[in-house]
Amino acid sequence: MPEAEQVVSADLKALYMAASGAAPRSAAQQRVILRMAEKASSGKELLLVARAAVGVFPASAESRELPAESQVRSIVTAKMMKLGTLDQLIEYAMQSSVDPESARSFVQRMFQLGSEKSDPRVWYRIRLAAFHLKVGDLERQAQARGDQLAGR
């Protein structure tokens, strides 16, 4: 669905308000963020979930993700690959942490969505997202495609 046609549902807005009203970094706030991830049904809503999750999951001493944080990231990443527009995927990749195991398929999805784009700037943005996600071979492919379209 085109981004311009996407809206944030009343249910998700209510959950967002519940998350902002819950005690910071509490289990209750984390549960609300998880529910938001489960209910999100568009790229716009998924970006809202990603923004709402910032700072909700406290860093542990061992620097490992909490199970709830991992679950939210996994849900949002999988749904974003299905529902997000190219711009939304790029934005998510640049602002959020994509699970390393999903990074390659995430960038490959950008390639699919960008395949019909003839603007080299689109491919340079995909290259930046691939760089950010540490997928070097796809970063180079996006650079080459952008250069080809730019006539370089």
C-alpha cells in the first residue's frame, strides 16, 4: 500500500498512549510495545512501534537483548519486509537495529522494491542502508546499480 494511503489505526494510537503513560522501562510498558508490534499492519505503524520502543528496553549488564526486545525487533522486521514501502524499509534500516540474521533478506527486499526505480539516488540510499546493516556485497551491488543509472 502506498505510504500516502497508510494511516495509524485508533487501536495503535491508544496503545501508543498507554505505552507513554506506563512507567518507563517497566514490564508493563514493554508488554504494550510488544502488543503494538503484534497489531501493526502497515509500514507507517511499524515505524511508530520502532520509535516507541526506543529506550523502553533497558540495556543489560551483558549487553544482550532481553527476550521481549528480541521478540519486538523480530516481529517488526518481519512485518516491515512484507508491508513496508522502499522508503520505510530504508528509514527503518537507518534508525533501528535489524537483527543480523535478517539483514541480508531485508536489503534483498529493498532490491526487489527498487528494481523498477531508475533514479540513481534511490540506489545510493539502498547502498547506505546496506552499509548500515553490514551487507557489503549488496552495498557494492547497489552502488554499481546507482552508478550505472547515473551514467558513470
